[in-house]
Amino acid sequence: MTKEELAARLHGRSIGKEITPEEEQLAKDAGLVVVFGYSDDNVELRGVIHDEAGCYNGGEVELCEDESVLEAWDQVDHDSERACEEYFERKGLPHKTLVCKWGEGETYSWTYEIGVPCASFDVLENGEPWCRGIVFAIADLATQPRGAPLSKADPATAQETGKEGV
């Protein structure tokens, strides 16, 4: 399954019904990560990465090629030398910053940007657009240079043509 196929499959779901366990397994098997908002303070990650991160009013989350979320520096136990060492070891892994935007547009409460190719899908609330979710390949976290421009998932390209967001 490609990111475009999965995004098309998820497009138009309602809050709380964004992805089924079966679809999450399909995403995992295909090496894909699905990103969408939950409430006003969380970003949900499903597929190869199964996690969530607090993003009240938006924020940034570091995603590593080893299929994990890099804990924020302010969340690390600074009194633990080992915890600090682990943080810097993991910080050296190939990773990308997932930018989580809350309420910055007129249409969606949640939108996302990441420096890898992605496809988008809409999550609805009472039939109206609420979240612009994204799907990307975990392998792209390692293959894209850290300074690569952010990829903004475009609904027209993701749903209508099946091409990657620009």
C-alpha cells in the first residue's frame, strides 16, 4: 500500500474513527506513518510509529528513523547522566521535525508539515473539515536531508491525483 492509497482510504473519516486497527497494521506493514489530531492538544501517530505527543496550541515533534518519537529536551531528566546521554545519542539519529499547527488556517483546526514527501487526508467533525492529516514513509526520514524544505500536503494532489504533496 502506498501513502497515497492509504490517505485516499482515510479521507473523510470522522473524529474518533480516523483509522481502524486493521488499517494501522496495513500502514505498519507498508512502512507508513499516519498523523492526525486528537482534541485540541494531541497529535496521534499510527502505523510504524504508534505514539502520541502533546501539542496544545500546536508545536513540534521530532520523529526518528528508528520508528520512534524523540523526547523533548525539557522532558529529559537532567539529573540523570544516562538520560542525557541517551537523548543526545538519539538526537544524532536521522530525524525530521513534524510541525503541528493548531488553528492557523480558516478551514482546519489541525494541519501538519514535515520535510518528507507526504499525502494528505481530511478528518471531519459533524461533516465539516477539522483536521488535515498526513501519511508518509518512515524510510523517508533517513533519505531526506535534514535541511530539506518542508512538505505541505496538498489536498488536491493527495486525493484527486494520488501524487505527493508539494
